[in-house]
Amino acid sequence: MSTRGHSIEIDATECIGCVDCCKACPTKAIRVKDSLAVVIPELCIDCGACIRACRYHAARALTTPTSDLKRFKHTVALPSLTLYAQFGKDVLPAQVLQGLTEIGFDSHYDLSWMCEMLGGATDAYLAECEGPWPKISVTCPAIVRLVQIRYPDMIPNLLPIESARELAAKLLRKKLGMRLGLAEDEIGVFFITPCSAIVNSIVAPVGLEQSYLDGALSISEVYGALRQAIKKPGKESPAEEEVSPSGLLWAMAGGEIAGMRNRNTMTVRGVRDVEYVFDHIEAGKFQSVDFIEAYICPDGCVSGQLVVEGRYAAQRNIQQLCNRLGTQSHVKEEKVRSMLREHFFDLEGQVKARSIRPIARDLRAAIARKREEQAVLDRLPKKDCAACGAPTCATLAEDVMRGNASVEDCVFVKLATLEQKLEQKKEG
Amino acid sequence: MSEEVLYSEKFTIRGNDYERGGEVAARIKSVMKELGIAPDITRRLAIANFEAEMNVIMYADEAVLEFSVLPEAVRVVLEDRGQGIPNIELAMQEGWSTATPEMRRRGFGAGLGLPNIKRNSDEFAIESAVGVGTTLRYLIRLG
């Protein structure tokens, strides 16, 4: 698999060069040049805001081509819990999972138990952890990337516990390998993803040398075939698969902390609120909170860009499924604690800061560049019209300072220059 | 002796302007990040600035905050017009910022984050005149 910095692709034939994505990007990672949006890889956190904003469907997630499934002797579908919420309240997880084997996977795996276990592991970790507070969940990979880029001094706040999908894939690979007599690399584990951020977390994992997953297909890609398989008339419905109700809740914001014993927790939803809270954490606030689950999407995974069912209906579906399931649990706290002690849940590697190119090598030079930038900004209209291809006037000023744009890219500046020339001509 | 100021920026903070609370601290933090100042120094100054800014909003009429980058340090001078602090020693006591309701009723108002500002700076000075205002200076050394 090739290494790449990010997993968003702009289709040049569909992109008309409007500035919707460029304005929507929370990290200002998109510029529009010659009627085409271009992603700056080092700034992109794969949150998918551009995919959501694009009216022309030109911004897409680079999911795994289905032909990749053929590389393996045995393929497993590991669906995001959000997949269970896509087909209305009457379709049960067992039907969804069975459907996955009917559309081409050799087997399937339910993630809800692993989520419930992770909740227990988080509780146990927090009880013994000595800060810095608050700890922040690493479930949403876009959050981890945002911390790496924008809040590097908050890296020690990230909970050093791996995501449920990676842990499940790791476990599965071992179990299946033994059961089927296959080498671990003969088994392909594919995540069915609600978002672009997870796609990238597999290609370019953080806190992990290499992902235990082999790729990701989007919920919207598999939806059509899966729906047909589920709704095929005259089909026997499978035995009800036991899923964990408290694990299921992880499909939506608030779900991660809902099953935890520790109640000194908080949920933060959507990129603006996340920035607001993280800015405050950086300023020393929220230290009395033990744990924060944060999602770049407004309602957690059910509101990813690659889903079909709307986020309100999806949340209702999850809730109703939980009501139906009651409060069953098979997770033993003591077992989880011993697995934590044996480091099963640990993030294997370090999360490193992804610093953006410094503007200069030393402080004096940096200040000189900053002044140049300010001088450019003083000439700009501060309307943030984005007609130049940068999302704001301040971003254009920075691009000019870095030598990546010209102040004449601004239509207002250009107009003023032309008028001036005309004036001079008249006088001359 | 004249000192060399590499960069400075002044901000006006108005009392009771809760709507813009934290804006100045956030702006200075982003400037420091852009200049490539070490994250721990940026973080410490951000914490101090946030406390200082909120103090003005909660207790003073108006203030001017001057942020300066010196060759060896970052410095903030904050001069406010306001009620002043009658007993600085008391306001500087650790734990004062998390004052109990009884302590709050003793006339000082709760939660001057002064100890927190001091803790996060390498040099800290305060002067205050009751009925006139308070001047804070704090500095964090680079590297």
C-alpha cells in the first residue's frame, strides 16, 4: 500500500473551482487554483468537511477499490456500528452482518463488544492515571490529527488506548489465522467506514506502525448491494446476533461515555465546538474533567460524510435497537482490567506532533516574515471572499509571505492596480 | 538602558465584555505559534493571559494589554483602570482563585487568577492603587 498524507481526492473533471470546500475546511488546507481545488496534504486532517460541502461531488474519500479484496484468501467485513443504523429500526445487526457475507465477504465481525470492553478499559486506565487532565479519546482519527497539527502540546492528553476497530482487527487476524490455518497476511480485514478520517487512519496510522486493517469501504459504497441482500424476499432471517447495547451507543456522540462508570466526563461534538474546548484546555481550563470524547462530526460517527441514512434517523435507529436489546452484557470487568495490565489495549507507538513548516529558522527572521505578512494583509480588503482561491484574506497574506501566492491574486488589489495605471495613463 | 523589542502588539480589553472573553489570549497564542515559539512557553503564556484577560473583564473598567517579544523572553504588561486590589498579599494567596462562597463575601470578589499567572511566569510584578487600577507585568524566558 502506498503511503500518502491524506485520503481526500478532488475529481478534476467534476470540480468547477467554486470555493465551497475551501471555505468549509477547518484547517484551511484547500486552495483553488485555475478552477480546481487542491488539498495541501500537511494541513489536511481528513475530517471530510470538504466532502460534505461539495455540491458537485468532486471531493471524495479515497476508499479501497473492491478489487483489493481478491488479494486475500479470506476476507472479513468489520463494519462501523453506524452501519447497523442505516436500514431502519426493523433490520437487526444479525441481518446486516449476514448481508455482508452475501455481498462478497467471507466472514464478518461485530464491533460492539470491543467497544464495551474499551469503555471498561478506559475506566480502569483513568482510575490509575496521573494526568495531564482531561484525557481525550482517540476514537475519532480526525481529532487525533487536529491535536497533532494544531494542539501539539496536548498530545500527552490523548488517551493512550487504541481504537476499537484496530484492536478488533488485531484480535481477529490472530484468531482466524489459527482457525483457518492461514498466515496473518492471507486474511484481509476491511472496515466499513462512515468517514474519510478512518480511511486515512488505515493508510497512515497514528500511534501505530502499521494498521491491522487492510482497507476501508464506505457505507455509501456497500449500501445498495447490502440493502438488496437484506431485503431479498423469501429469505430466512438469521439467528439474532448478540450485540452489546452499550457498545452500540458508540455509533453516536455521547455513546462512549454513556457506558462508563466514571461520570466526570464530557462529550464535544463538531469541529467548531472541539476547537472551542481545545483552546480552553490549552489555556489551562477543564482540568477538573477526567475524560472527553470528542468528534469532528456533529453527532459522532452516525454523522460521517460517507453514510446514507440521515443522522437524526440513524440516532433514533440506534436508540430503538438499544431499547430492544435491553441491558445485556457479557463483559467481565476483571477480565478487562487484566487485559489492560497485559497491555492489550495500549497504543503501540507514540503520537507525534505534525508541525507545520515554521515560517523562518530563528525568531528574528520569523518576526520579519510576520511583518511582511501583516503588510500584505493591510493591502487586502478583509472581505474573505475567497475569490483568490484562499479561504480568507489572512490566509492569502500568509501564502504570499511563504511565496505560494501573489498579492495580485486578490481581485480587489488587481482592480486598484488597474485603476491606478489607467489614471497614470490619463495624466501622462 | 534601552531594551530591544522585536515584536509588540497592543490590545484593549473592556470590563464586562464576556462575549469577547479569551480573544486576546487566543490571538497572542496564535501569533506565538506562528513565530515558532516553543509549545510549553506558548502554553504557559496562554494560561497566564487567559487569567489576566478574564480578571479585567470581571473586575476592571478597561485595560490595555501589551504583548512583546524580546530577544530572550516574551512579556506582557497589562494596565487597567478599575477598582484596584486593596490587599495584594491576600489576592496572591494560593487557593484564593478557588475561593469558597464565604471568602467571596469578604469583599474581594472571587477567583483572581493571580497565583496562576505567577506560577506560569518566570518574572511577575504587580502594582495596584485602590480606585485607580492595577498594573501587571509578567515574563517568560525563551529557551
